[in-house]
Amino acid sequence: LQHRLASGQDGGGHGDGVPAAILAGCETVLEAVRHPVVGPFLQRAMLDEIVPTLDAPGSEAYARAVLDRFANPYVRHALHDISLQQTMKMRVRVVPTIVRYAERTARVPEALAFGFAAYLRMVREGLGLADDQAERVRGHWSRFGDGAEPDVAAAVCGDEALWGTDLSRVSGFTAAVAGALVRMRRHGVAAAMEQQMGVVTAA
């Protein structure tokens, strides 16, 4: 449990929340958890979508402790540094959680889908540190580009060689990723995240 939450599957460490936080203008983990939209988004991803996939007792309590640790004002953990090899981290730490959540709940993990879309956008914009596998994702963007987000989402989600599984088989996941990408392009990442959190309802 400690490894899965503290080292990556926490939405705010090395996992799903880093690209979203970077694209929303945050520079550190502390800024992310204190951000009026990013913070609640990370909390929702961790508590509502990651914790339900964990079988260890005390998962929720430990997740809340991790969030408290991230809010420590004396620790400066740069999000840019955490972005190193982000594709590998998505494959190893986030993708299995997406699959488990869908299997256990028969629902789309909406926050994780948004975070996955933010990762695709981050790669598109050339942000983050060295990432040996990002070129494969950039190749999908090059084939389609902005304005063809459903095609990009379908190509990336269906890239079994990249993820070790076909995410397009997770019912509704590809559509959720595509929708998030469209909202990011139209409104910016922070506003799209507000919509994701239900703060506003514009599509």
C-alpha cells in the first residue's frame, strides 16, 4: 500500500495528477494540493478512484496521510522533476488502476481519464523531462493533431504495445479521454478541470 500510494498511484506524486498539475500552471506538489481546482481534483482521483482499487486495510486513511504530507510547506517537490519518464510511470502505476477500477465498478474512472488526457496534452506540448517512450505518443499526435482528439485518443488508448493492455476495451474510457482533450483545447486545462470537477457545466 505504501509503495502504491506514496511512490506513484496517489494522483499527485509520480502518477496521474502530475501532467494535469503542470498544465494548470503549478510548479510544485505543494502548489498543486493547495490549488483551488487541482487540489480537489487530486483528492478525488486518489480517494474516489485509486483507493477503491486497493485491497489493503486502511487504504483511505493512508491516502489522506499522503495528501497531508504533500501539503507540507517545508518540502519543495518540483513537478517538473517528477515528470521524468512519465510514460513509463503511466504504464506501470496508472494504467493498471484504470483497468482495476473499471473491472470493479463497471464505471469509467473520470478523474484518471482526465489525468490521462492531460498526460497526452503534456507530451503534445513537449513538456516534462526525458521520456524514452513519449515519441510513440507524439507519433499518434503527428498523424492526427489538434481538432482530431477522438482519433488521437482512440489511437493511443488502443496502443497495446505501449500500455501492455488495450485501454480502448475499457468501456467509455476512450470517449472520456477524447472529451477531456477537446475541453482542454477549447478552454484551457484549468477551466477544463473545473468542468471535470463540476464547478461549471459548459462543454
